[in-house]
Amino acid sequence: MTATPTHPTRIDHDVYEAARVEGGSAAERINRWARIGRELEASASGSAVARVLAGNGSYDALAGREQAIVRAAWDERIAAAVASLDLERELLAAGGEWAEADDEGNLVIRGGE
């Protein structure tokens, strides 16, 4: 039997933990979930999902599987937006001061130099 080629990838910790807790191999469970997700996306009404993602359709009018696809897409968009934030750069460019907590929870005033 020939082994299927694999590719290293990073997955979110919560996904890995959920797969590990369910028993069996976490890799096998995640692969199964990926195949199920692929089939769900292929079977969903692509145009209805696309309209909702474009802001031109009603999420509530979608079937459960289509809503799941939209939620996954929203999660990806939110994660990408958060990852692209560089608030320190923006605050430094604005030239003002801001307050934040350090690793021990102490108040630290930054900026304004």
C-alpha cells in the first residue's frame, strides 16, 4: 500500500484539542473534518453564500450548512483583520500617549516621546 503524501501545516490550537479529545488520531480526525468541510462547501448554494458574504443577502435565509460556511468565512476574515492590526504603529504615528498593562498587569504609559 502506497502512503498518501502529507504536508506540514499549522492549525488552531482549539481545533487540535477538539480532535485530540474525541479519541483516535488527531490527524485522522482533522483530515476527516477537512473532507467533510470540502463536501459541505461544494454542496452548498454558492451564489446564496456569496451574496451573504458580500453583504447582499440574508444570513437567516440560509440553510444550516450554508450558515456554517458563512460563519467559517467570517471567522477567517476576522482572524485576518486582527492579524493585520498594528495599533502601536498607528498610535506612535498619531503622536499621542496611550495606557496599557504590562505582563504583570501594571499600568504603563507609552508614546508621547
